[in-house]
Amino acid sequence: MTLNKAMRASSTGLAAERFRMDVISSNIANANSMRINGVDPYRARKVVLEGNQDGVRISKVEEDTAPFRREMDPGNPFADDEGFVTYSNVEPIVEMVNMMGASRAYEANIVAFNSARGMVQSALSIGRV
């Protein structure tokens, strides 16, 4: 692998992990959405990444099919006939763990990119007097 390809792979990883963090942030922001007037609450979204010879690409963003969370709250104006309120299927703790993983992967891509850049700069300085 050439240094340019290494830098390109790291940059695609940076873009993919940044997008993944954006989706996770959206999930966390909508964790307490609820069913209102028959409209289902927010469904958690998951980013599917795919590797290839050029780096990483976002294959798709899919909705989590896990069931919605239901809580008994008969005083809530959005409760159903049985007194349950239906909330999003987002698990905030799982999303925070995913965010830490995406953040670490982002940082690792920065380190790899900077290492390759440093090698390119060192190679260019060899010919200078």
C-alpha cells in the first residue's frame, strides 16, 4: 500500500466514523420520543460500514427492528387505552458505548493519517539540501 492510499483509507474512515457519530447523536437526541396520535416514535438507526481496497464506505443506514419501549403512565396524555406510553426503542447506554467506539475509531484514523503524512513529509525532505 502506498502512503497516498493509506491517507485515503484513513480519510474515508474519518468520514465514515463522523457520519456514524452523527447518527448516534440523533438516536440519543430522540431517545425519549413517544407515540403521538398513532404515529410511531423514533426508531433507532444503525450505520452499516463496508471495507474495500480504497478504505471504508457507508453501505447503508438501517432502522433497528427492536420493539418499542412501553411504560405504564396512565396520567400521560399520550397513554393508550391500557395506560401505557410507547417510547422509542433507543437504548441510551448502548448508544453511548457505540459513541465511544466511533470516537476511538475516529481518533485511530487521525493517528494513522498523521503518521502517513509525516512519512510523506520526511520522504520529501530527503531530497532537500
